[in-house]
Amino acid sequence: MRTPLILSALLLVLTVALAGGGSDAHAAPAPLFPQAVLEPTRFSALPGWAGDDHLKALATFRRSCAVLARKPDLVNPPRRVFTALRPICARAARLPKRPGEAAARKFFEREFRPYTITALDKPDGFLTGYYEPEVEGSRTRSDVFATPLYARPRDLIIETPPGGGPPTNKSGAFREVDGQRLPYFDRAAIEDGALGGRAEVVAWIRDPADAFFAHIQGSVRVRLPDGEVLRLNYDGHNGQPYTPIGRLLIERGLVPREKMSMDAIRGYIAAHPDEGRDLMRQNRSYVFFRIARELTAEDGAVGAQGLPLTAGRSLAVDKAIHVYGTPIFLDAELPTGPDGASQPFERLMIAQDTGSAIIGPARGDIFFGAGREAGTIAGRVQHPGRFIVLLPRALDPARARVPLPRPRPAIPAALSETR
């Protein structure tokens, strides 16, 4: 039951406010998760925990650990979760290469404590899905393959985020003309030829809608006529605002909200090519790609943590709140069964990616893999879910301040194409 914990959190908020907002240098540590409520639970109380594949979760966690060991946190000083994960990663590295299912489960139960996490102003979490498209294409233009996927333009300037760190898909992007910085070209301008010779084409594909969805997903596999697969990954964006076209279809009464999915969007574009082209151009955002030569055909897309994602185990999260590498257990009913049938999704995930629409402590995007089938499943997912974050046992959430709540943007429903 959450009510007592929420009341305690609100009392703590009031205490902080009366004390001047916690500005005293000797106040409690900053909150582990801003704008969130943590409720302790037990592993034995998690639906599906005992039957999960902890070996797969451990393998995914170890991949994140390799990055945690060699790279600093996204912020300086590093967050306490980041610092606490590093010694756990060292102990994970000392486990046998194939420790067995029981040992993998025991590892997570020994090293972490589970806490249900929710936003202060929302009782439930929210889940969507994403995938890596696979399309046919060519290195050269032809009558069949005439839609370009561009490399990063030579004149594109992407801002460094405040506080440092690598640029993100929320960073501003510009071009310089006569010593002045101007907004970079939007989607319509680029499609009309504004890039000129500023960018190379990394691949030509058949369908403009496939290019559009590749931009949204941030990666794509291009299968060439000789069978070779080009792995293309995100390498920058134009800095223009992202508009979910699923929302436009709903607002215009063209697709009912309850029937909105990625397949519904594709179906509308295919049935109405001219209107579909104009609809896609309403999304001014545009993404550029690089050939990921370090990836094999078996590797997943590269996430924001900088490593290949694992289908069904990698989770995109709000990186301003969660630390990459954090284990998060999901408890939800999702349409992942045959013909979209609902079934339990009770699985230990690892935070390894992010997205511009992933905002909040209990907001996640599940990576479902590559290809059309994965895309169909991912496009159906827009559902509530329970988020249980596994915190290192060295941390004590009770010592963390709870910040005063601020208004939060509503998470749009039925926008399965949003990343």
C-alpha cells in the first residue's frame, strides 16, 4: 500500500520547505531521484521475479559495467548511484563466465534492494517500445533506391550541453553564415535539396516512410543487393523540434486514438502518399547517420551508453534521473503476444539508452530488436507499467531529501513512434 509512504514523502517535502528548501550545507544529501517517490519492496513480492532469465539480465548488466568502469558519469560530481554501481560491477566481473541461473539471481538479490519508483504526481509508470528497422537499399542511387540517408553534414554545429558532456538529441544545432549562427535546415528544406554538397549519402533506400522511421528510431540496417548489411547509427540531428505525427493523425480525426500504432501510421502513409508526405514534413526534426563498422549483423543497435543493445533487456530511460547500467524490473501487461494479445511482461531490464520523449522517473522505452516483426510489437506498446529500480545496498534512500514538486509535462498517449 503506497499511501503511508506518500504521506511521509509529503511531510518530508513540507519539512524541507519550512527549513528553507534544504540550502544548509549540512542538510541531507541531494535526492537520488528528483521528483520521485520510492517505496521499498521485496524480491519475493515481484511478479515473475523467480521465473525471469537472470542470466540474460546479468550478461546485459556486465556489458554496461564495462562502460561504467572506463567512463565517468554524465555529470560531475558523479551521482551516488553511479559511484555505488562501480564496486558491484567489479564483483560481477569476478563471477564465473557462465555462473548458472541460480547464481545470477542470487547476485542481484545480494547486491541490490528493490524499490517501486513513481513520479510524485503520477501513480503509474508509462512504457513504449522501439526497434531497429531493416530495409533494402544500395550504396548507389537508382530508380528503385532513390531515398537518401545522409551522413552528418560538414557545416552542422551541435551545441555542447550545459555543464559539459557529449551532445544529445536535445542539443541545439546550427549552421554558420557570414559569421552568424542560424538554425539548421528543417526536414522539408533538406528533402527539397538544401544540403547540396554539404553531406554524403551513406545509403539509398526505397521508401521515404522507411527513412522517416529510421530517423525516429535513430538506427537502421540496410541490406544491400549482395546480401551485405550496413549498420547505420545516429550521428547527429538538425536541432529542429520533434512533432509526433501519430498525434497529428489523432487530432485530425484520421486515426482513432485507441487504434493508434506504428502500423496504423504506416498504413495511412501508404494509402495516402501525398498526404503522408506532407504529414511527415510536419515533423521538422531530421537525423543523420554514420556507418557503424564496429557492429556485426548480430549486434543490436548502439544505445546512448555506447554499446550494442540487447533485445528485450535494454531499456531507454530519462538519463537526467537514472544512471546507465541501473537494473530496473518491469511489471506490466503488454500486447506482445500473437496478434497483439496482452500478456505479462515481468522482466529485469538494464538502463542503457535514452530518448527525447523519455521524461520522468517511471518512463521507459523497451528495445525489442530489429526488423519488421520487432517494429510491429514495439509500435503497439503504449501502456502503463510498474517500475522497480534495483538500488545498490550501499545506498540509503531514506537519507535523501525529497524536492518540492514542480509541474511536469504530460506524457502523450498513443505516440508509439516517439523517441
